[in-house]
Amino acid sequence: MPKICCTCCGAEYPESGLPHVCIKCGGIFDYDRPFQIQRSDLEKHDSTLWQYQKSFGPTYDLPPISLGEGNTPLLLRSFAGEQLAFKMESCNPTGSYKDRGTTVLMTEIASRGIPFVVEDSSGNAGASLATYCSWAGIDCKIFVPESASGNKLNQISRSNAYVQMIPGPRNNATIAVEEAVRNLPAIYASHALQPFLLPGIATIAYELFSTFGQAPGTVIIPVGHGGLFLGIMRGFDALYQQKIISKMPLFIGVQAKGYHSFVSHFDDQKNNDTKNSIDSIAEGVRISIPSRYQQIIRMCETIDCEFVACNNDELYTAINECWKMGLYVEITSALVWAAFRKNNRKYPGPIVFIMTGSGLKY
Ligand SMILES: [Zn+2]
């Protein structure tokens, strides 16, 4: 089974506690080899992603902290003579793909006997963590930017989580949570850094394989910190390494204009203007420095990847078109459709769009 190690100094992940970064050097933790997925697990038809639990690493002594995540619908739409497939991650229990990672992380937290977690988020990650903590009976404190409002904040505050509003820019909430981890007996269940989220997200790849009986030709994915993109790549990589698929899909990562670090990287640094005069409306991916940046760059050395950035005009058009197709997603999810429409070229089929969050939160 793969081990979790620090990507900088190689230190193994400790057996107690739940550090979000390496205690010795501050490096990011990651798995040291591809996930192990069994063909027999791909043939099961359980109601949750826990049918793939052997690929998550440890065998847990306690039942999973699960609310029924995974097995999301794949909706088909005809467009310009082509059949397109939309993986509706918005149909997870708290309305976003985050639940796939949260269920694995929360089960790890419970198995380590951790009674208290903290997180900084006013979005889908905070809503997911707060809800799962409420279900598991684990205390939870979410640091939220004072400017936050709306249905995601309602989800967090109605879940029994303690919400602490932090004045100033978004990064102040991260500074506050890091200070809390130093001073409280709590662990930082960071949606950007915790390694345990990745095997849960990888199950999207297993489900797509089970539906198509092969890898799709193209998968189009929004990119913020990159956990979703990396997790799906890792899932297909596990299938490829075990010769269950013979070819990897083409991965298209979509960033918001102004936060397009990967686009700049693969554009030979010609397009380095990562500032934008108007902030992106794709709130879920307004990330200047993605946590998974180096891990994704490394995987893209051997796997076909492209990156696209979309501006607000493209997003407004895309969200309207999504809703008119009966794809009721939030605006960050429409990035994938905006990128497809903008590029207007032939991708290898079948083409799958990862629709990350519900429009009912928007
Ligand atoms: Zn280290």
C-alpha cells in the first residue's frame, strides 16, 4: 500500500495526531506511489464511495463517517451533434464534490480519536466539514472572512460548528486558523493540504470507468488549490498502473482569469499577468498559489494536460447555458463549460465535465 510521506524531507506521516504539513520541515504530505484499486471493487454497486475503501490505505476498525457520498449522476446532453457527459458532483450530500474527501478525512480523524478540528473556509469545504463533524459528534470551529455571506455560510452556521468571523482579507482567516492550531488542542482539517482527501476524490475516476467501461477521452475540471484535479488524475493513474485502462484521458484544468498560475506555467511564462482589474466571480477557485501546484506540475510531465483561463463574461454566458440545459450548478462549476465553449475544438471523446457544486448555494 502507498505510504504518506513529506514531499520535501521524506519523513513518514505520524501515527498519532493529524498534522496538515510536515512537523520537521513544513513540507506538504503526499502518497509515495499510485493508489491500489482492485478490479473486483470496480464491479460492486454499493450506494457510496466506500466500495473503494481498500484503495484508501488503512483498514478502519470503526464504521466510516459517511452521509452517502459518491455515485453521483452522469447526465448526458447533446450539443452540436456530440454527446457530452456531466458528472453532477453537486448531488453529493452537502452539495459539492468536497464530501468525497471529507468522508475519508473524517473517518481518519475519528479513528485517531481526535475530538476537535478547525478549518478556514466560507465555501463548500467549510460546509462539508462542518456537516460531517456535526454527524460524527466532533467539535468544529470554522474561521470565516467577515465579508462572507450566503447559503454556504448558512450551511456552516446551522451545523453546530462554531463560526469565528475574521476581519480583513481572506488570507487573515488562514493566519487565524494557523494560530489556533498552535494554541488549541485542535487539528487543522485543511481542504487544501490534508493528504487523506485525495483517495476520496480519486473515486470520481473509478465511477467514470465503471460507467464507460474504459477511460473517457477527455475530463474537464475546475482548478483552485488543485486537489480535485490531482485526485482525479491519481484515480485514473491507479487504473492505468494496474492495466485496467490502456490509455489515460486528456485532462483539461480550468482556472479563473486572474488566478491562472497553471496557464502561465504551460504558456512558457509568456502570460504572467495573474492580476485582473475585476475580481473573478468564480469564488471557489480564487487561489493565487495552489497548494497542489508542484504535485500537479510533476504529474503533467508524463500525462497529457492542458490549462485554460476564463474571464467573467465567459462565465456569465456559460452559467446561463448550463442552467438552460438543466445543469443547475454554481458559477465556479460553469468554468468547465466556459472553457469548452471558448476553445471550440475537437477533444477526444467521451468528454466528461466535472460539475463541482450546487446552484442552490449560489
Ligand atoms: Zn518534511
